[in-house]
Amino acid sequence: MNIIIFGPQGSGKGTQAELIARNHGLAYISTGDIFRYHIKNKTDLGQEIEKYVTVGQLVPDELTNEIVKDRIRQPDCVVGFVLDGYPRNKLQLELLNTIAEINQVIVIKLSDEEAIKRLSGRLACKCGLSYHLIFNPPKKEGICNHCGEKLFRRDDDNPQAVEKRLAIYHQETEPLFDFFKQKRILHEVDGHLAIEAVYQQIETVLGLNSKNETGLHQNS
Ligand code: AMP
């Protein structure tokens, strides 16, 4: 099964996408994670895209599409995948439609107000987990519960970048929902609830019946 998870920044789409992938043996594809990996490791691609990511702009479609095309062709995607952060606009959706069939689409709904509140206190760890200063603090200040590494604030979680990212989501990503609505494969869930409750909504609307626990207590 091939699934897309949509949601504004701070909606927890990364956490939910990973949970679905892990509990159902699907590949997890996050374009944001791929880009952050390249930036951190200062690859040629990383140096080229850093200027877009840090200010909250979209990486050019040609680059993004090439990366997704390559990733979806990897053997682990044959069983199915969960896409997080892609497609984000019409050109990306057009490309996706030429390389894969999407079976289910989840939209995690969250108000801008709540998204801004969540992102302003978000702390990330390089192992992929994220925390919140107020709503989900780590046990030891500034340190990841899971791997013990130092937590950091994502460059693109600064107020200007957050505003830009939310505007792009409303203007370029939300208009894609109609395409999936017409195919009757789009489901909306309430992102204001706790991680476990959001996950249960997703399992229900997808008609999946996972026996696995979320195993996660982090916000994202
Ligand atoms: P995310 O982790 O999904 O919030 O993505 C972080 C950043 O990576 C975005 O603000 C963009 O700069 C870039 N990015 C991620 N996915 C895409 C995409 N599909 N198209 C263009 N840029 C993207």
C-alpha cells in the first residue's frame, strides 16, 4: 500500500508517518529528512539546497522530483511506502502520478495558531525524535531521552521560516487535496489530539488494524 501523509508543520506528520511505516512494514520516505541529511553531511546537493531549507522555501522541483524518483525505485519500496513531505505542489503531484499509484491519503488538520505554538518550542535530535519545551520536555534538559545526544532547534523553526512554510502549505499544498478527494481516498484526522489518539484515528480511517503500540512519547 502506498500512502501520503499531509499536514502543516508541527502537526506531527513525521511521527505518524514513521509509526504507520514501522507497524505495517512499509518504507518511510521523508523528503525533509533526506534534505537535512545532505545539508548536515555537506554533500554537493546539501550545499545547493541549504539556502532554500533554512529560510523555509521549497527546494526546486527538478531536484526534489529526481530524489523522490530514485528513492521510490529502491527495493524496499516494492512492498509499499509512506510519503511524508511530498508532493508539496502541482508539479510534484504530476511527477508522482507518473511513477506510483497512491492508495490512501491522510490529512492531519491543525490550526496555524497551534502549529506556531508547537514549533516555537520544538527541539530536535539527530536520531529523528523531537520534543517540546513545554508540552513534551525531555527528562534531562537539552538531552535526548532515547540516545543521549544534545537537542537542537531546527534552523527552519525560526518565526520567519515557520510563517513562510505555513503560507506555502496553504497556497501550494492544500490545493492538491481535491485530486485525492475526487478519487475518494482522502481522509482527514484531528491533529490537535495526543500522538496516540491521532495514530488511532489514522489506523481506523485506513482500515488497518495494528496490534503494535505507538512506542513513542515524543511530539513532532
Ligand atoms: P519538512 O521536514 O517536511 O518540514 O521539510 C523541511 C524543508 O525541506 C522544507 O521547508 C523545504 O525547504 C524542504 N522540502 C521538504 N520536502 C520538500 C518538497 N517536497 N519540495 C520542496 N522542498 C521540500
